[in-house]
Amino acid sequence: MGRFVIRRLLQMIPVFLGTTFLIFFMVHMLPGDPVRAMWGDKAVDPAQLASIRHNLGLDKPWYEQYLTYMGHLFQGDFGTTMGNRKVLDVITEALPVTVRLALLAFVFEIVLGVTIGLFAGLRRGKSFDKGTLILTLLLISIPVPVLGFIFQTVFATQLRWVTPTVQDSMNIGQLVLPALVLGSLSLAYVARLTRTSIVENIRADYIRTAVAKGLPRRKVIGTHLLRNSMIPVVTFLGTDLGALMGGAIVTEGIFNVKGVGNALYHAINLNEGATISGFVVVLVLVYLAASLIVDLLYAVLDPRIRYA
Amino acid sequence: MTTVTEKADSGERLAPGTPLLEVRDLHVEFVTRDGIAKAVNGVNYSVAAGETLAVLGESGSGKSVTAQTIMGILDMPPGRVTSGEILFRGQDMLKMSNEERRKIRGRKIAMIFQDALSSLNPVLSVGYQLGEMFRVHQGASRKEAKAKAIELMDRVRIPAAAQRVNDYPHQFSGGMRQRIMIAMALALEPDLIIADEPTTALDVTVQAQVMDLLAELQAEYNMGLILITHDLGVVADVADKIAVMYAGRIVETAPVHELYASPAHPYTKGLLRSIPRLDQKGQDLYAIKGLPPNLLKVPAGCAFNPRCDIATDLCRTEIPALHQVADKDGAELAGRRSACHLWKETLHG
């Protein structure tokens, strides 16, 4: 177990280097010149541009810039924005908001998705099951912006339960609606995955054994059925946590949540290479951590999966 | 160690001669997209305490469906019991509530399944799965349950039980896994054990060990045993009586040795002839011609008639009753019945 964790941590190093390299390279290839952009339409003295480029190290070849960036990164220095703000400050401001939003969406996904999937699976072919299949298909097919606007119209404009956009991004209560929108797609997938898994496992021989042992129905389902059925769901949830963190751009835009997506969107618009790279680095770390947790959870759920 | 005499809540003593379990005229069918499959068509059999009944038949003969119906683990729907009674200690289990039946399952009647690997939960330790019996039915604590699980594993002779109690099913060999299934069935010292092809998935050498263990424990606890199998070799040593099933009906019943010596039904005869024997090396194996019937359209008359060498017009039109079998002098043979119009010819011919 310990060796497995260490090996997985070591495997993260090349993945981490690879992704940061890719993103740095891609940001470098972006069209447009961030230094020139500082002046907008105004005319600038080329000598002044050159001196700023030199001061920022932008006149060096890109691989040298990458090495410098990585060197600073390992010392905890994410660089500065063009407006001379520390990128780390931008991240620490936006990240807690997105973490809350993503975790809230994640909880919706697990609680609602698994519950709905479980009951649909147990009532296979009945109206609840059919309703679930239709509803989840609907959720999967509706684009997130459309769903966002529907929710805004219904819950904010018509029912007036909430304000259409988020006023205070750190307020959990205000994040509920965006989290529902953010989690809706994955919720549909989790419900369907759980349902399929339940339907498959309920016919398994060991479930028949559990019934033959005289266990009450809730024990048959809770102890024997649900645990076996959670394995594919956990795989999805693990990769989804990372996707929720990075995928909140649209949702955060609709609801004006000042999180990672919002900050990333602005950074891309302004061609802020350091900010983009900084956020991607953090998201990669989150993703790697989530997949490690999933792999460890596997072993807890299914002892047949050896850490070999 | 608990013994038979200390056995808790085993209920009132049965009057001598009363069967522990009696299946009466049981009919079970399955509703499928293509029609109604009649899986069990009027099965009667009974088992007394300490007695072993072997139920013999090919796949689809209804032997497992009957067992699952007794156990109350038949999938309903698509399955449904259309008529009949299953009397356990004189009470019809088909009339009991779900909760009453659940309390009988595992505690009074236990079942051993064919494939122990798929029948044990892959993600729970064997100790947990054994201990669950005591926790659910007797309210034992986790610790007590584990101690009892180790004791059970010892009793079915799993080496180093205390070290292996936390292992998972996939870490055991096939024979050891089946021993765990047996231990699980034995846990609460039930009155009756139904073993559905308990040795089919095992190597031949292990088969004998597991069968011997089962027979020994059955004798020790004076349990009734219903042994479902398609393997005539398994049956010979352990069974007291045999019921041969074909297309959802019992076609012959007999004390075990009499059935082997002188079958009274052409199907039984065919089964016995199809056992490979060392002294027939080099000859072709005998096989009953044709295939088991499709349960959606069972042949008219005797279901076996299309495969039978001696079938007459009567066999093709009239379903034979389960006749009492008699010897050449007309004296009835105890416990022997045959559902063949031509049982006399088959037995004496």
C-alpha cells in the first residue's frame, strides 16, 4: 500500500512536467503580443517595447523562458500578471470559490445521482426508471448555458428564491443554484452509471446468496449490492472532480461567480501567459490528486484490485 | 462448540415419520417474451431429517427451479408459482409472509450453490460473510461473529482458519471456497440443506472430499439434505433416495441402489448407460438421442417420447401417471415410482 502510493506519487512527476510544458508551449504560441496589447490602439516607440520585453525576459527563446518559469514555480513563485499582480494572489482569491462550487456540485452529483440511480435500478422497467432515463437524457442533451438560463428564469425571475447572479462568491447559499447547473450533467451520468451497475449486479449470484442467507432487504442492498455497484461510479467521480474544477468557466460566467473559470477567462482574453499557466498547474495538481484518491478508493471497494 | 442437543429454537419435535419438507404438486412457470415456459409441472417429493434426497436431471429439467422455489429465492417476476404446496414442518411456506420466510432462510433451510466464486461476494472477506449469519439472525457482535466464523472454518477443515478469516473469496482455491459455502449453510445448524450442484465446478479429486465433508456434517447434525445434481457418480455414495426429473416432472423415484441396479424409466436407463466406464474403453460413449425439450412447447404425452426408443402411440398422446412400481410377482416395491406407461417392460424386459 505504502509502496503503491509512493510509486503513484513518483508517476505524477513526469505527468506534471509534461502538462506544464504543453500549456507553457501553447500559451507561447498564442497569437498576439501581450506587451503591445498594453497600449491598445495607441502608437508606441519600438525601443520602449523592446526594453519592456527585455525586462520581462520575453526576448529570450521560449525554452529558456520555460526553464526560468519552472525554476520559479518550484520555489512557489507563480510569476506576476501584466498588471504587476502576483499570480499566486489571483489564484488564492479565485480557487476557494471554485473549490466550494465544485464540491457543492460534487455532493449533488453523489447524493442525488446515486440515490436516483439506485432506485431506478431497483425498479427497472417501472415508471420511475423510465422517468429517470428520460430526465437524464434531457440533462445530457441540454447545453449548460441553456440549462443555466432556464434555472435563472425559473428560480430567480419567476419564483424569486434567489438572485439571478451571485452577489457574494464565497456565500455557499448563493452557490447552490450554480452548483446544481454545474453538476447537472455529471449527475445525469452518475445516475445512469449507478442504475446500469445496480441492474447488472442485482442478478449476480452473490446477491442470490445474500437473499438465501435470510438477510433483510436493506442489508442485501446496502451491504452487498451497493458496494459492488459503486466501482464504475467511483471511477467517473474521480475524473469528474477535476473536470468540475476546470469546467466551471461557463457556469461561473452565467452566474457571475468570481472563481477559477472567471479568472481564467479574463486571463485568456488578456493573453496573460503566467496567469493561464499558473491556473493550469493548480488544476493539474487537483486532477492528479483526485485520480490518486480514486485508485486508493478502488482498493477499499474491491480487494481483487491489487496494488501490483 | 454447540452440539445438536443444545440447538436453540429448532422448534417442536417432529412426529416420527413426518417429513421435514414436503413438496406437493408444485407448478412453476416463467413468463417470457415468447410465451409461458412451464419449468415445474407438478413435482412431489419429501425429505425427512437425516435423509438425503438426490434430485437428478439435465439442465432445464426444473430441479434448480424447484429448489429456488423452496428457498424463496426465485426471481418473481418472471417466475411464478401457479399451484402447489411446500410444507416445512407441516406449514405451507407459500402462504407465509415475506418476513416469515426470510427468518426460515439461512436459519432453518440453507442453500449451497454451484459456483462458490460467483456465489460469494467478491468484495467482502469470508469472515464477514460467515459472521453475517450470526449478526443478522442472532444479533451477535462483530467480535463474536468473527470468532464463530473462525470456528466454522475450522469445522469445514480450512487450514489456518484464524489467519485466513480476513481473506477474500478470490484468495481461496475452488475446494476451499466451496467449504466456505458449506460453512455458511451450516452456520445456524439448519434443519435442511439444499445443495445445488455443490461439486460441479470442482476438480474430481476435490469433489469427493467436499461430498464426503457434506455427508459427514449432515449425519453429525441429523439434517435433511436435498442434493441437486446431474452427476450420477456424485449421488451413489451419499444419497438415500433419488428423484429423476425431466421437463419439469419427476419421472422416477427410487432408493438409490435399486435405481442403479434396475431403472424403471427409459430416461433413467439412458442416463445410466451414458456414464463413462473404464471397462468400456475404446467404445463410443452412449448418448441419449435428441435434446431436452423446449419448455415453451413441451411435446404432447410423455415429454420424453421423441427421445425414447420404446415410445408407443400412447406415449405420444397421454401424459403417464407416476405409477407405483412392482416386482415380477406383482409385489409393490417400497418408494419406487415411474412415470412411464411401459415401466414393466423397462424394469423387467
